[in-house]
Amino acid sequence: FIDAAHFDLGPLVDMWPRSIVGKVTPVGASTFGHLFFKRPEGHVEQLDVLEGGVHHAASHHEEFGLLLNSRPWRDTNLLSHGVGLARSKGLRRTKGQFFGFAHHPGQFGRIDWTSLACFDAKEWHAICATALDPHQTSRARPHAAR
């Protein structure tokens, strides 16, 4: 998990104007680029960059912190097993990068772990947004909090 304090997620949030609507405060991201953000009401949501959609992640920030300590939750929501696979393939992310797939699951129909690679964060989100909704990358989206 990459805490929002260590990564400017605002430009990535802006790439999803049709999915992330309304005021949000970025919380962090998975190493595969899933974005987590808090709503003004206090709950945490997740943007899934592999399957698409925004989903409820936690009822409040404290619950989200507890979930980050749950291995089953991390395996499902952060693809933590994929980090070990990436390392076994010799892949190392640098700051500003996510793990991603040369064959995006939205176009390929499944995760192709053989196409695992490192991508610049903006490049990976552009690929994901285009694969899931070609109209998604319009940057004309105001938001109040970052």
C-alpha cells in the first residue's frame, strides 16, 4: 500500500471523471494502481483499475486501517500475492510507478500474470481508463480536496 502522503494521487483521480464523482480526499493506492479515497461522509472507497468501478472499502478511516492489517483483505484488494510474483520475476517498482499488465485485464478478459510489468503511474492509469472506458480520461473534473 502506498500512502497518499508519499504520492500525489490527485492527477490520477482526475483521470477518472466518470468514475470518481464528487468530493474526495485521496488515502492511498495499491502497488497495482487501485486508488483509495475518503468521502466527506467519512467512508473509504476504492477505484478498481483492473475491473473498473468504484466500490465501498470501509465505513471509516479507522476500519480501513484495520483492513490493511488483514492478509485476506490485502490479497483480495491489493493483490499482495502479485507483489511477490513481481519480485520473483526481478521487477522492482520505483517511486511513481505501479505494477501493471501489458495486456490489460479489461481487454484481455483476465489477468495475464506473464505480462506483469512496471509502468509510470500516469501511463498505467491512462491505459486502465482507456481499457475500461475510452471516454474516462477527460481531465475537466473539479474536485475540492486532495
